[in-house]
Amino acid sequence: MSRFDRYVLSQYLLFFSFFALILVAVFWVNRAVVLFDRLIGDGQTAIVFLEFTALALPNLIRMVLPVAVFASAVWVTNRLQSESELTVLRATGTSPWQMARPALAFGLITALMMSVLTHFLLPSSISQLALREQEVSRNVTAKLLTEGHFLHPIKGVTFYIRQIDSNGTLNDVFLSDRRDPNQTMTYTGAQAFLVRDGENTHLIMVNGMAQRLDNRIQQLSTTNFSDFSYDISSLANKGAATHRNIREISSWELLQDRDSISIAEGYSRGALAEEFHLRFARALICVAVALIGFSTLMLGSYSRLGVWRQALVAFLLLILVEGLRGVVSEPVRSNPDLWLLIYLPAFIGLAIAVGFLQLAAHPLARRQRAPQHHAPNGATGQQEAGS
């Protein structure tokens, strides 16, 4: 690469980092508010919140990376146009194909970043996030063991323990269950114990009373018991997952053992094929949007008004390519043999970029030379002298 190519590539990478940082920050704030409310509401610490945030970052970066690539390509190319650097290159005989080399290199670098994200970092982070969510959900049982406070583990349930002995005995237990709109159940017990039965957790209350209030007819019925078992698994395992998320399955597994994964995890072969090829297609999309951003702005000549029209066309093309990605997914889910459709948006984007570069190198509208008028033979302005 020439010195100019390295300079332009460095500008692409610089503004790509800037736009990626801004976009990730916007998405992160939007999600962090919900995540913070959920985790802190469950009694988790700020360290757990930061850990969950870090594990969610690879997916956020994956979402904004193509947009950051496109924004960087358009911004830098517009800057080169406005400062007449591309005009000088054209005057020296440099073709648009040669000027596109930094954009191509930029697209390949970001495609490599996307490949590392989709094939390695994203599956690992989603797998670890699912594991930590299960651990946090199991910690709800420990959170219930707080004496002297009215706790609300989920909406409609209130739990209270007056005192916890050193041997684990719960004294003076109160439990109110209002999840059913037709009735309210209230349990009180002199003592209680937490008992695990496999994946389930039971609260065994001793020497207590159960009260049932029928909200429809406002009738209260009471029952005294010597011992009573209440299943609190819905409180302790509210976030447990039954199978792996399709995005946490490694690319190697999707390539080698797709049939057994379909049986074990419950995903169709079409969904697995879509996920596998989508990880490669996302990398190609980065190359396509980088070249689209550059080639579209190369169509117009230098203007003091800027290249806002070309930038608008480039933005519409980005929407078109991203929209096609959603269109081609459904046929592949129905028939995995149509997996080539996953790459169609990227190939269309590359074809558009190649076509625009060809138009920039050989424009259809050329300046017409002014016609030259030649004078007829003889001196037309002279008058013959008559005798």
C-alpha cells in the first residue's frame, strides 16, 4: 500500500472507533437501565451488574459494527472530497479502483473483527451469561433467608422471617401469595425449613395456618396444619433455561454435528443452517457497506454544496441491504438447502459497489466538446470590385 493508502486507512479506523464507541454507548445505556433495575431489584451487587454488562458487550458490538463501518466510510470519503484530496488524485490519473483500495482494506479488517466476534467471543459470552443467570436465579433462595424484612421475590408474593437459628430453622414465617387475581393465599408458621428435592425447593412450615380469601365473593376460609409444604421453585428458578441459546452453540458444532444438535436442543435444521451461515455473511456485510459508502460518494464530481445527495443514496442502500437480510432468513429456516440466500444481501451490496466504481471510472455523461466552425474557402468578407 502507498503512503496515501495507509493515511486513508488510518482515518477509516480512527473514525470507525469513534462511531462504534458512540453507538455502543447509546445501546448500552438503553439496556443497562433495564438490567440494573432487574439485578439490583433481585438484591444483586454492583459487581454482578458490571459482569452482566461486560458479557453483553460482544452482542452490542456485533449489532452496531456494520453501521459504524458505513458511517466511517461515508464520513472519511466526504472529508477527502471536501478537502479536494480525491480531486487531486483524479487529476494525477488515479482511477477510482485504485482509490478504493483503502476502503477495501478497511472492510476486510472489520470483517475479521466481525468473524472473531461471531465465531468465538459471542458464543462464549452468551454461554457464560446464561450460566451466570442460572446462578443468580438460584441465589434467590439465599435472598429469602433474610430475617426481619418483608421481601418481594416476585410480583404478588411477600415473604417474612422473624428469626433464623444457627441450625437453619426459620421462626415465625409469613408468606402471602396474591398471584391469582381470584384468590389470596396467606400462610403462617411457627417454624419452617427449606428442603431441596432435586431441582425443586420446598418450604416446610410447621404448626401454622393457611388462609384463603376468595376475592369474587369476599369469603375467608382458614385451615390449621401441623406441617405444610409450599413449592418455592418458581421463586428460586425463575430464570432457568431449558436448552442452550442457538447463538451460544459454537460454529464447529454447527458444522460437524447439526443433526444431533437439532434433536437435543429442539432447533430445526433450517434455523441451525441460518445461524451457521449468518456468522460468515455478517463479515461479508462489513466489506459490502464499506465499499458502498465509498463508491456512492465517488459518483459525483466536486461541488461546493457537498455530496449530501450521494450520502443519502448510500444510506438508502444500507437500509436496502439490511432489509434484505431479514427477507432471506425465512426461506432458509423452512429449507436449509437454500443457505446460499443468506449471502445474497452481501453479494448484492458488493455488486452495487462494483457498479458504482465502474460508473465513477467511466461516467456515462461526458462533456461534449464545443463544435468548431471552419470558414469556407476564399475571402468571404471581401467584396468584388466592379468596374
